[in-house]
Amino acid sequence: MTSRSDTADYLSLFLNDTLLVDVRAPVEFSRGSFPQALNAPLMNDDERHQVGICYKEKGQDAAIELGHELVTGSIREERIAAWSGFARQHPDGYLFCFRGGLRSRLTQQWLKEAGIDYPLVTGGYKALRRFLIDELEARAASASFVIVSGRTGTGKTRLLGELPDFIDLEGLANHRGSSFGRQVTPQPSQIDFENRLAIALLKSTEAGAGPIFLEDESRLIGRCYLPDALCARMAEAPLIILERSLAERIRIIREDYVEDMLAAWCRRDGEQAGWAGFRDYLLSALDRVRRRLGGDRHRQLREIMMAALDAQQASGDLSGHEKWIEVLLTDYYDPMYDYQLGQKQNRIVLSGSHEELRSVAGSLTPDGPLTRSCPRTAQTSVI
């Protein structure tokens, strides 16, 4: 393997999705790392805990000695074998630990003794994380954004994926941004979400000078929250409004939150357990907005939803779901968000169908006139 130097070129690492071998303990990795990082720890959580106590009580030299005692023999050989496999499979990758110090240098040394020269990231996780925090703030402040808005069920995420330069905030957060937005897989940690967002912003701003399209979101997407710098820019950015008929919106919501979600639950858990998980998902999502709906309206909608689920399970009939979806839209979400959109009229530059917005969005430029406007009522997703 050709010898390579250690690197502090953090931008290149992220733009090129360079493989990173994170030798921190699993508990550190779970709190936050990077999308292209693989966890191959020098010490497991228990070993790290013991070394940490020793460091506090007896100092660094004693802690290093204990580390060598804990990671020795077959344990050491197994870990070297894992690193060697990563290095051979990804010869352009890099090692890192928390600060680019003892752990990554010891890993590097053991690999060299095994005949493999593998470089590390100078400054380690701490430097990489600091770089992304600073770049996210700077690029959010300087980039040009256009916000895709529209009433619930208009298919904003579908449109977003067809626009020339976009960042899917809900995809990064693995959540649709509402009471009904939970996915079958867990959300990333806040640190992981911010790192993913920063890398996406790096790639978009490096790729071109056009505006970056984002979906209209509140500060919270599930349990992940948007950084202040990006929130501030989104609150002042131009809006394009996606419009669809009520019938189309009901169909899209049924596809996304009934048909697709049931399929996802069954793929993960099997048919019987998947159905139970899906049923609980829908009912608990409705229960989370009980206070805002009011007791009577919540009770009525819950009865409609339970009847729809029973019919779906018995015969596959999905039509019952359209009843609670329509009531939820017309009696609650639409009036509330039409009112909110009224506070943003001066930011609307364009409104129209999926096809109209897709065809025109590519001509919007940061320096050009964002003035094509036929504003009507629409607003952001809640379901």
C-alpha cells in the first residue's frame, strides 16, 4: 500500500465522501460521527471507562499502561485485523479518534507494524466537527435559498427531488416533520443530523451558484432541530407554493402515510407484527394532536380511523382512510395554515402545479428577478 500523509483537508474529505475509520469507543460513535465513518474502536465502552477512571485517579501514563493491558493478545489481533481489512478495502481512507492523538496514533502504529501505512485526520473528530459547524453557519449565511411550500398533502417532497439543487431536510432527519412523521427506523442524533446537513450544504454550495431549494419546515423536524443560522435564512427566503386539488392531496397522504407506511412496517417486522406496529403508529400520531383537536373532534376522528383500519385489515379496502384524512385537512390544518401563509404573502414569488413549478424553478437565479407571482393560498406540511 502506497504511503500517504496525514491530512487536515477536511473539505476534500467531505466533498469526496472519503471513508473514515472512527477508532473511538462505540458510545462516542453513537453520540455523533460522520456519514462516511465506520466504527472500528481501539477500546470498547467498558475498556474506555476503565482507562478513563485510571486517568483521573493516576494520570496519563498509568492510563496508557492500563490500555495496553486491556487491549492485548487475541483482542489486539482481532482489532488489527478489522483495521487492516478496512485499509485494504478502502486504501484512500483515513483514521481518526477524538483529537487525533493517542488512540489514532496507536492504531496507526499497530497497523504499520502489520505492514500497512494508513494516515490519520489531524485534529480528529473535534476538528472535523468544528469545521462542519463553522461551515454550516458561514454557508447558510451566504447561500441563496428558495422555500417550497404548500398545503398538507401537495407532495412537496416529491417536487423537491425533481428540482435542480435541493437539500431534503426531512430525509436527513429521517422524519416527515409532524405528528404523523415518524419513520420505522430511528432518527439520527442531533449531532449526526447537523453533520449530514452541513455536508449537504457544502456539496450544494460547491457545486453551483443557483439557489438551493428547501422544503418549508418548522424549527423541529421530529426531535432534530434546525440550526439558528439556517432557520433565520429560511424565514426570509422567497417562497414557491405548490398547489393541488383536495382529492389529489387526500390520495397523496393515503399513499405516503397509509400504503407506504404499512409496507415499511411489514418489511421490518413481518406481516403480523408489522400490521400491529402500523396500527399503533397511526392511532398514536392522532393521539398526539388530541389537545389541539379538542376532545370531541379527536374522539370522532379516532373512531373513523379505527373503522378504516379494521376494514383495511379485513378486506384491503383503503377508502375509509379518506374520511379521516379529509376531515383533518379541511376542518383543522387548512384553516390554520392558510392563516399562517397570510403572514408571508410578501415572500411568495410563484405558485402553481407540480409540473409548472418544476418547469420554472430551474430558471430562478440568485441574481435574477424572483418575481413570477400568482399567489394563492397554500402552506406547509403538517401530516
